[in-house]
Amino acid sequence: MPIVAQSTETTDWVSRFADEVIAESERRAPGKPVVVASGLSPSGPIHLGNLREVMTPHLVADEVRRRGHQVRHLISWDDYDRYRKVPAGIAGVDESWAEHIGKPLTSVPAPKGSSHPNWAEHFKAAMVASLAEMGVEFDGISQTEQYTSGVYREQVLHAMRHRQDIDAILDQYRTKKAAPKKQQQKQQQKPVDEAELEAAEGSGAAAEDDGSSGSAGYFPYKPYCGNCEKDLTTVTAYDDDSTELTYACTACGFSETVRLSEFNRGKLVWKVDWPMRWAYEGVIFEPSGVDHSSPGSSFQVGGQIVGIFGGEQPIGPMYAFVGISGMAKMSSSKGGVPTPTDALRIMEPQLLRWLYARRRPNQSFKIAFDQEIQRLYDEWDRLDAKVADGTALPADVAAHARAVRTAAGELPRTPRPLPYRTLASVADITAGHEDQALRILSELDPADPLGTLAEARPRYDKAEAWINTHVPADQRTIVRGEPDAELLKSLDEQGRQSLRLLLDGLAEHWSLDGLTHLVYGVPKVQAGFSADATPKELPPEIKAAQRSFFALLYHLLVGRDTGPRLPTLLLAVGQERVRTLLGE
């Protein structure tokens, strides 16, 4: 289903960028495929903040495809970057990995127990699988392969010939003089900004220097040592005519002279490497994180350096950070950072796509791993219903369409998308017993009963995974084995009457909607109102009476003040057991 661009007032941000990208591509490279790009560093778990680096160009590329244009979405795997530090919280990794700091990521062993050949491939694999589940098409480019096979040789030699020009551009942004003493003290006292740390680690911008600036002058190229494989090297001499390059390693003391026209064990420094790729690949669109958009940042400096390689800077919005509900900003150095794989265990790919599609790139948002995920799913289901009946706003329709399908077709979806909070409650109560889960779910709507659990999958499996991995044990629901005789005996007449009204209506109202009407209606009837009375027709004290009634039921059924939604809980416990626990 194509999404046709209209006016900027009625279209979404994706359509507006697609308009610009198509026009710019026709100006720069008429008749050629449109090129959009992302860059990811597999230096550790590739988290949900990094995913925005991919989803922003993916959504634009997909819109361009829908309009009938050829498009390539490149993902540059920055696997030839240096291994900077031992990340915290990664299983099978300890401080012994520190011996590899300075080596290319593809030369570092994979974490213990991994089936992958090296560090980079281990962390790449999880992201590739997640992108496939989300319907993201891309052309992956290994920077290790590009550099070590000599693909960039001419670009490297060109950069070395123009090193003075590059140095002059970089020098515009270098600190000219020391900051005043008070300013220095203020900077020293300022804590490290976690957002900046995350952004640096999540891209090729990982705290690299601008190049070798020794007594021989400036060089935008870093060799990896021929002895220890580390990049702790300094270029001490270079001859443009012969391309002879001499370097020395400060880590192991090794030095050698090589011909750069034949040498493939090194790379351009980041602020030169990135614009070189823009020119080499003809990139039209590539977003950048907030860290790249400040004065002197990689994106700004790259916009000048790219001209040295005969290219132009891509169109690219700054994208804001992605947070996790109940957690601080993501930083892969702190360990335990949620990844797309983690998110897809507990939510369908359509929901995850929607979270990135509905917000403009410069808007931050949070992804829920706590109770908020239930509200998020409710919001998604309401949107789904509005799109189906034609009442959704145009921008919401567009975001929904981008979530459920790509230019290649619709993503697989749950045949019967029952409410996520209901599925989570059932998974909680049944604790893995599928026959019990099916019994409860089939009673939700007696007029259209669920036939098999397959109809509720994969959403049911996602909800079950959320219960099992993100709900603390002390918050799990355990139905009482025996009635609370002491509590039942202590009830006053009003309490006993409320239970009788509920029990008398169980059989007639045994469905999700029926039980919802019943449990909310009991306090109304007790107060002399109709069970169908709306909140506007009721005095404020009815809400307090409902809360007291609900608390009583929770205590009698699960021994706590709260629990899953009562209609779902009643269905899960079953009529016979409910009657027993409520003292019939």
C-alpha cells in the first residue's frame, strides 16, 4: 500500500524526507539508485539507541521504494575500529580481554562460549537477526574487508596526498589555547554525560584522535602494528612519490617501513574515514546522533572534508536518544543495556517499528520493559482499530502502515491479537501450562472462542516472555490453595452481600466483557444504582467502594491488595474454584 506524499501539514516526517532525498539524488546522481546509509560499531551489544541509526534511514528508504525508485540502504559495520575497552556485564568476558585493547574488533576473540569467529561477528549476528525479524532490508559492508582487501587504497593515498588540507580543516576546530583556570576547574568537576558516552561508543566516533601528529607532521592514517596488531602507532615518515611509510609502535616497540600502495593493515582516522565513505558510496541520506551535530563534531567537520574526496555531505537529520522506561540513558559500557533482541522477545516487530516511525528523529522517546508496555500495547491496539474503521489521523495512518508492512509486503502478525495485558495475566497465572492458558483464553469471548494457542501467537509468547523475564518474583500471581476462612468470617453484612451479588452473576456473565460489567457493577447495585450507570451518574464515593471491593476480591483470591485485572483473574481461576475461594 503506497503512502503518497501530500502537503507537509498532512504527511509524516518520513514522506517529507523521502521527497528531499529523491530530489537530491536526481540532482547528484540521476538514473542511479538512491543511497542511504547507517553505521554501526559491533564493539559490544548493539542497543536500542543504536537501532535509531538504522531505523531512520530504513523508513526513508522504504518510502522511496514504495514510490517505485531503486534504493540501497548501506549498513557499514565498523568492525575495523579499535577495541577500546572491556565492556561491563558481558558473559564470558573478564579483564583478561584488556590485552586486546587497540586491536581491530575482528582480531579480538569472541566472548567465551560464542560460536562466532571474533568479537565483531558475535555482536553483529544478533543485530542482523533482529533486523531480519523487523523487515529491514540492507546491504552490509564490513570495513575490515574493505580496508584489508585494498578497496579503499586510492582513497587512502589521496587522503595522504592532501593531508595538509585535511589538517587545516581539522585545525579550525582544535583548541587553540588552554581554557581559563576557572573554566578548567568547572570542566573537571562536571560529571561525564552518559548520553555523550553512549553516542560515542555506539558509532565509529569512538574517541579517536585526529591522526598522527608527530615530528614528521600530520597524517590521517593509522597503521595497525605488524607485531602486536594494535593501533598504538605513530607515522614517523612518508614519501608521496614512493608511498613509503615508516611507523613505530608505542605498545611493543616494533617499527617497519612499508609501501602504502601495497599495505592494507590500517585505516583512515574516523573524521576522515566517514566523509571518504560518503564520497565513495555516493551517500544521499545518513542521520547522525546529537554528539555528531555539535561544533567540531564528525558530521560538521566531515561536511568540509568530503569535498577533498570529490563528494558532498549527505542530507541527514540529527536524531535524539532512546531511553528505557524506568532506566537511565543507555550506555553500553555499563552493561545490561537492552538490545533489539531483548525488545523483540517481549514485543512484536510491528510495535517496535511503530515506536521509531511515529516520532520525528529529533524527538526522544522511551521503550517500555516495565508495566508501561501494557499501556503501550493498549495504545497500539486502539490505533489499529482506528485505522481499520477509518477514524485515525493521516500521520497516524502513515506511521501504522510503516509499522505493519514494508515495500516488500506485510510483516507476519498475530491472527487473533488479544489484549497484551490479558495475555500477560494468563501467562502469569498459568505459569507455562498451555492447556490452562487455552482454556482461559477460549472463555474470553464465548461467541467467538479461541481454537488454538497458535491463533494468539506470537503475541502470547511475547507476553509470556515479559512475565518471565521482567516481572519480579514477588509480583507474580499465585492463586490461594484454600479459602481465607478468617477473612471470610470477619466480613460485615455489606461485604458478604457484595460476594453474594458477584457469585449470583458469575454464570450469566462468564466472559471477559461480562465479568468486567459484573465486578464494576456490584458496588453500584449495593449503593442503589443500576449496574449500567455511567461514572457521570454516580457520586464520587462509588469509586472508593469499587476499590474496597476489588481489594477484598484480591485478598480472597491471591492474598494481596492488587493483581491482574479482576475479570481476567476470575476467568483464569475458573468458576468452580472462584466459588470455593469466595466462600460459597
